[in-house]
Amino acid sequence: MSHDEHGHHKLTFWEKYIFSVDHKVIGLQYLITSFVFLLVGFGLMMLMRWQLAFPGTPIPFFGNLFPADLAPNGVMSGEFYNALGAMHGTIMVFLGVVPLAVGAYGNYVLPLQIGAPDMAFPRMNMMSYWLYLPGGALMLSSFLMPGGAAQSGWTSYPPLSIINPGQTLWLLSMVILITSSLLGAINFLVTTINMRAPGMSLWRMPVFCWAQFVTAVLLLLAFPPLEAASVLQLMDRVFHTSFYMPKDLVILGKAYAGSGGGQPLLWQHLFWFLAHPEVYVLVLPPMGIVAEIIANNTRKPLHGYKTMVFSMVAIGVMSFLVWAHHMFISGMSPALGNFFLVTTMIISVPSVAILTCLIFSLKGASIRYNVPMLFALAFLPLFGIGGLTGLPLGLTVTDIYLHDTYYVIGHFHFVVVTGSIIALMGGTYHWFPKWFGRKMNDTLGLIHFWGSTASMVGIFLPMLFMGLAGASRRLYDPTAQLHNLPVQGWNVVSTISAYLLALFQLPFIYNFFNSLFNGEKTPENPWQATTLEWACPSPPPHGNFAKTPRVYRGPYEYSVPGRKTDFWMQTDPS
Amino acid sequence: MSQTLNPAAFMNNPDTHSGVTNAKLGVWLFLASEIMLFATLFTSYIVLRMGATSWPWGWDVLNVPLATLNTVILISSSVTIVMAYAKAYDKNKSGFQGWMAATLALSFGFLVVKAFEYGAEFKLGIGPHTSVFYAIYFTMTGLHGIHILGGIAVNGGLLYMSSVKEHWENPLFLGRVEGAGLYWHFVDIVWIFLFPALYLL
Amino acid sequence: MSNNKDARRDEHRPDVGLYVKVFAALMVLTMITVAISKFHLPRPQAIALGLFVAVIKASLVGALFMHLWGENKLIHRTLFIVAGGAAILILPLIDCVMISHRITSPADVASQHPHEGGHAATHEEK
């Protein structure tokens, strides 16, 4: 980061690192910020896990740090538990994984991979980040407000969300975050459409670029409905309208003061109109990362590049047509439920196609087992579990039993944590040499990898068991219901695994910062990869390429017969 | 900023460039998200209206003459901004500034009329909380008003930029005027649907 | 200089005469919508006519003021995709129609909300 001065015009510290318009600096800003938010969201969860495993006992070490109304005598109160749950979901999805997958990796890697000097709108790119950070800070600050943070789950279903305190800041913050994401999506689309280097036709783009492109389309079309829905909910809270408040609502024995006549189901429709495509926003970029890592470390072309791209586009289209499978038992029309059942079954086909292509890419390869590749390999079966456990939830009959149980939580955490986050961590090891010109330590990486995957499975597998036994999610005290007692032991296993997961992040954090300064120095292309980001210096200077690169071939020309080296770079003229 | 960052430099790759400038493509994509935003609001409007036991006629409860006046104002401003674009195309600076100033005046006029309309309703004690109809009315016209304010900021900025030689002679200036125009026409189209939906049907 | 030419490549030659004609047409159509509403047609006809006129007006603005007529195909494709996305919002409407008879059928309202009948309308009129 210190070598990018080429002397045209000396940038001040502020211009260079804080209000930078360089996509690489913004990408790293996103990287650091979203990792911090992931840690915060994880911290909230660790508090909740204590309550779930040992309900009614004081939280060790931290219990007495909280004000008495949140945690009397160090024991978590129900309101505090609800706030932690809502904020955990919101922070992890909107402030953690999406900014990491899109803001950090997309911002840094996409322009490099298509041979662009920067994003299409550098200043707008800066604005995206500087909306994201205050939006996130606002979200966190809601803990300090009287009444506490939002307590209605990350889904914020009315009427509860309109009655509960803390929701107003949540909504304001969401509007800001959505605006930031929309600006980012526009930027990604224009960059991919217009800023590709000569010769970089669409079918020569790496899978990661395609994933980012489809993701940007999803963000662009899916986020505005939630923005509108949030504005309506904000009106309900601030101006006492009744968009989501039904007629004759009675709250704690008192009639609701508003005019009534609204539709609570409308919010669910609009929320999931965003939130289901959002699931694919969480999953597509990690799939792209895994594809890059696998192609690079199997030293052979990806199996079915075009199949994967078409599958991603198909997922993008279909993801707009499946949302109401979250609402099967909400009171929605059962006939429409059948429609969503069918679309849900259809969307599993392209997802399986991508996974199958990735697995077939391994066939007959002499695999290089480095740390990023281990993460990519772990992604395949674990994401597979996440996907397969989703099928019973997409079928109306089985969903009636499984809805709102721990099974649902287990399912989507397998998708997002052992799928997306595993892949994103692998991406850090993969691109770290490009970002900083140094390599992360392998031994610490191995400890991080084995510890994290094992403890992640230890957290989420018990949830599937508990859910199948009928344990409901979002319960403050799981031992209060008799039917939960036989599976309470799994809650303890899950909690201990969560703390182990925290422990195994320490080598990663140490490794990251230590390697920044003391890591082994690496050449421009340490992994002997073919794509364009490895054809410029590490770290790339301002403007990325000394002269605009020219692209001659597809992205995965590994082990081409008759060539001296086993990789043929896209920029290599012969 | 170095020359490589000039997006126009990339227009020389006909095989990898769409032929639409970054700015115009960006504006259209922004409008795409705006279309989704207002489509959602109209959907909510229809859902709430279908679920309601009764729904008033707009002309019974709202001020149609004022709204008609506003429609005329907004359509006129759409014409003035497209005229400003024509003048910018011909490199006629004073012509551009005249039409742009007219656009701004009309937009302020729209807001003033709107303020009278709101004021009269507030005086009667009517607000967004009164009924679902008024909730929709205030929310949609309010959001539309915020979009007008945004347009005023952009158009005012362009008017100021035209007085600075460096900006006026920038080859990208015409594209900026066109982008602002696209946005303004979009705001006009939203009103074209809002007016009958709230006041007449 | 070359940038200048390139940037102009996809901008549209303005046609002032056409703009004036469109303006006149929009004014006439506005008057027509307002005039139609004076006839106090039944709801379905009023909605159909009002939306029909609004669509014509919006198309005029879109095609001629926003220069969609003769615009690059990429923009057209973008708008088709958005139209597809917006069309999906029909599904919540379908859901509402399918369940709404449970909420608003007169028998249901009468059984659950005995004091409802036209109450909201009278409230609106004052």
C-alpha cells in the first residue's frame, strides 16, 4: 500500500486512505469494516448462546457490564435477548456478509479481473462506503437508545415491529444501507458493461465477475421494494399511519389507536421480495470465489464454465419468484403456496448444477492443497448440506412442521456460514498476496481452517437435530417448554462450539495483521493463476495496469498441452 | 486524476463497450431502481385499496384543481428542461441558462402549490394517520416531493456549473444535462400516474 | 477532441418542433383525464380510462422527451428486465385477491365488524 505513489499529484493522508476514490482502498475499507461487523454480530450471538445453553444463569465476565435493565444481576433479560437476536441477524446479513462479498471482494477484484483502471464512478464508490459506515454505526447506536435496539427479529414483521421500541433507528439505518447498496450495484453494472479491457468479451470473464454481475442485478431490482416497504413502516411508526396495522387490533387489552385497515402480510411479501434474492446475493459471490480457487489449484479448466454462468443467471431470475416459501404458514393463499413450492423446487436445479460443476472440476486433477483450496473444498460438502436441508422447508407439507424451528436456523446457517463465510475466508487467503504483496502464514491458516470448520459444524448440526425434535426458534428460555428439554443438551454442545469458533478466529486475526508486515514477500503471480488481477503488480498501483491490458483467451487455460508452463495467462499474446 | 481514469477513454474499445456512456447507463440503472421503488408503492396502494372496506373518490376528499395546476406545471417543466438540453446541444449558453432557470422556477412553483394543498388539509386536522387513503396519499406525494427536491438540487447544480467556463466546455457536460433531464422526466412520469391514481379514480 | 466526438456519439439531436407538439398533446390529455372524472363514471370504467390516458402520456414522455425512441438497445433491454422485475410484484396482488374475500366479503364483514357499513366513507367526506 505504500508503493502506489507515482508522483503526479501528492495525495494527502485523508485523500489516500480515508476519502479515497481508488477501488482498491475502498475495497480494503469494506474488508476491514465488514470483518469488524462480523465479529460484532458474532459477539452478540455468543451472549445469546450463553442464555440458550444455561438459561437464567449470569453471563460470565461480561454480565455485570450491562445496565441493570438489560441484564439484572448479570442475567440476560428477555427484551435484551430479543434485541440481540434481531441485531445479530441484521448485522450479519446487511453489515457483514454482503459488504464483505460485494463491497470488499467485488470492489477490489472485479475491476482488476476485467482489466479496468478503476470502477466506472470512483466518487460514487466512495459514497457507497461512506453511507455504509454511518448506516452501520447508526444501527449499532440503537443499542444506546432508550428502549434499546430493535426487538422484532431481522425480518421485522408487523404489527410487532411497529409496537416494539427501537425499530425506528433500524428502519432509518436500513434506508441508508439500501441506498449505499444501490449505488454500489449501479457502479458494478456499469463497470462490467463498459469498462472491460479490449478482448475481454463477456464469455472471457472469470466466473467471479459473472457472479458479481448477477449479484448487482439482484441488488438493483430487489432492494428498492424493501426501501419502499421500510418507508411505509417508518410512516407507521413515526406518523402513526396504518399501512401494516390491521383493523380492530388489540394490544395488551387496549385497542390500537391508529386508523387500522392495513395489511400485515404486505410487509412480509415486500420484505421477502428482497430477502430471498438477498440469500443469493450472499451465496453467488462466494460461489465465484470458490470457482476461482478451484480452477487455480486443480490446474485444469473449470468443468462447465458456461453451465455455471447460465446457472447463475437462472438463479438470478428464479430468485425473484420463490420468496413466499418463507410465508407458507403466514395466512397466505394456499393455492399461491403451491406456485412457490414449484418455483422453489426449480431453483434448486441450477444451484445443484453449479455445485456439480465444481465437484467435477476436481475429477482427475492433481490438487494443490493450500489453505485457500482447503476452504474451497470444505465449501462443497458443507454448502451441499445447507442446500439439501432447504428442500424440506420448500415443500409446504414438511414446512408446516419445520417452520420456525431450530431446523430453519441450522439450514440457513449451513448455507451462509459454512457456505459463504468459509468461501470468503478462503478468498482472503487467496487474494491476500495481491492486496499486500505478502503471503499469509500457512500453519496458522491450517489451524484456522480445521478449527473453524469443525466448530461451525459443531454449532449448526445440533440445531438440525433440535429442530427435528420440534424446538422452536427465538425462545428466550428453551427450558421453559417441556418438549425442548430432551434436546437441551444439544444447545450446550452448540454453545461450546460457538466459543471454540471464536477461539479459532484468533490465529486468523493475528495472521492477518502479522502477515501485513512480516509475511513472506510474494511475486506478482504467486499462485501461477491465469486471470488478469495477477497480471499487475502486488499491490496494484493507482490505475492498476501500467498500460491497458489486452485479453487473448478465456479465463481458465490451465495445463494446455504443448506449452512450457501449466498456466496460460489471459494477457499472454502467444 | 490520471488520464486512464477518464471513462471516455474506454469508449474506444468497440468490442467491449456497449456504446452508451457510463453516465447515461448509470442514470438509466438508477431509474431502474426508482421504477422498482415506485412499482412497489403502487402495488402497496392497490393491495391496501383492495383490502379496504371502502375507498373514497379522490375528487371528494382532495383538491383536484390544485393538482391539475400542478400537473400542468410539471409537464411544462419537462418541456423546459428538454429545451435546455436542446440549447446545450447547440452550445447556446444563455439559452440553456434561461430554460434551466425556467425549469427551476416551475419546480419551486410545484412545491408551493403542494404546500398550499398540504396546508389546507392539515388545517382541517387531516394527516397521514387519518385513514389508509390519506396515509397512501401523503406518503406517495411526499416521496414524490422529495424527488422534486432532489431534481432541484441537480438542476440548480447544472445551472451553476454552466456559468463556470471549465464545466461548460467539458465534453461531458451535455451528457450531464441529458442525465438530469432523464431523471426529471421520470419524476414527471411518476406524477402522471400519481395524479389519476390518487385524485381521479 | 476525440473524446468530445465519442461522447457525442450516443446523444440525441434535439427536435424543438416535436417537443412543442408533445407538450400540446400532454396538455390536451391532462384536460381529457380531468374532464372524464367529471362524468363520475362507475369505478371500473373510470380506472380503465384513467390508466389508459396515463399510459399514453407516460409513453409520450418516455419515447420522445427521454429519447427512448431510437435509443441504444442496451437501454431497452435494461428496461425490459426492470419491467419483468416489476411485473413480479403482481404476485402479492394475486395473493391479496385470493385471500381478500375472507377479509372483505360482506357476510364476513357483517359477522366480524357489525358497525362497519359505510362508516369509513362518511368519515372521509367531512
